[in-house]
Amino acid sequence: MGEKVAALVSLGKGRDQHLFDPFLMKFATGCNKELAPFDPAMDDTVPLIIRGVGGGARKAIQHCWQTNRDFYIIDTGYFGNAKHKMYHRITKNNLQNLGPIKARPRKRLDDIGWEYKPFTQGSKILICPPSLKVMNIFDQPDPETWTANVITELKKYTDRPIEVRMKPIRRERVSNKTIQQALQDDVHCLITYNSIAAVEALMEGKPAIALGPNAAQVLCNRELSEVENLKTFTEGRMVQFLSHLSFCHFTEEEIENGSAWQQVQETYK
């Protein structure tokens, strides 16, 4: 598939583009740049483009955080990918867009057929640990240890039943073990770290607690001690939030034709 980390350089200064991941090549085309291999010793004003959160990507992301170097990361979109990965989020200097919420048209949200679901009550707590790859980026414990720590802390504040949903493989996530099905099974709230499951919970009318940097953190509770005092939101606020996120992820065509690049610049200016 090609290298998933590259430097964005001026035209004429890149290398053979077929060395790189196809999404990185599309992104470079869209922003009128070329790709060059990532060298930690190179000029740190040259931004990086990264796809995913694997080992090489993790090292590059942590390098950028340590050196204040700009990077853009491409990963799975926030929603609208039930059948296949139509949308791909592009974020600057973090794994997800952390806000603030900007005023956006509703059209992109309507395009996926989203309908507001009022917040409903349930009895149990659903814990959704992120993947090991994500936890490693943030120097967190492995998912099993993190989950055990969360459960221990939770029991100080609630006696509700607790269910753990380790991340299924993608084939299961979009077929017989969907997050939507899990959330509708008598859930009081969802707890996660960095997973977009927090966004999906809000879309299903369930409160969420986000313990790490998370696209839903602008609407979520952030502390386990708040598990019995959770935030809920009106349809208008949910439309604002999801319309904003709909302009933070893109189709392959939008990535290649430059409209994604233009929108990313608008989001982070």
C-alpha cells in the first residue's frame, strides 16, 4: 500500500509518488504539493501527512507533538460509513477535531440521512476502549488495563451494571455487532477515551463520557465522577455539532480535487 507517513514538499522536490499510500498521494494532489520520505532531521517547518495510527504513524505523530511540527492525519470518518468507508477525516495536529464548533450548513449531514434521536434513559454503562494502537500514541495503558482502571474508579460513584465492548473487527462492526445495536440495549451512557464511539453514542441519543482528546468532548462529560449527572442536548445543538463534524471529513474525490484541503484550512484558521 505504500508508506503511510510523508513530508508535504513543493512541486519538483518530491520522490516517486508510487512509494506512498494512495490517500497520501490524493491529498498531495489536492493541496498542490508532492510527497517526500519523512526524515526527523529535516526542516521542521515542512508539515507531514499521515494515514492511520500504526507504528510508523505513531512515531511520526509523537515526533510532531514533541517538536511542535504541523501534521495532517487521515483516518476513518466520524459517521456515514455504515456500508463502506465513504468518508475520511482529516485533522490537523491531533487525531480528531477537538472543536470549537463552527457554524456550518446542514446539507452534508442530511446527505447521510441522519435523523435526530432524543436522549433516552437506560440502566447499564457501556465501556468502549480504543484500540491498542491509539492507547500507545497517548501513552495510556493497554485497553484491558485501562478498562479495569475505569471500572475500579466507576464503582466509587455508581452501582449500575457495567458492560465492556472491546472493538470488534470492521466486518463485525458494520454487520451483526454494530455500535448502534449495542447502544440501544438499555444503555445509560457510553464511556471511552479517544474512540469515535462517543460521537456515535450522541447520535443514538445516549450521553457519553470522553476521558481523552475526542471529537465529542465539546458535548460530553469528561469525568467518571459525573456518571450520574450526564449532559444531554436539544436537536438544535446536535445539528450544530454534527453539521460541524460533517465538514471535517471527506470523500476520496474531495481529498483529490482540493476541496478537502480548502475546508481544512478554513476549519483550523
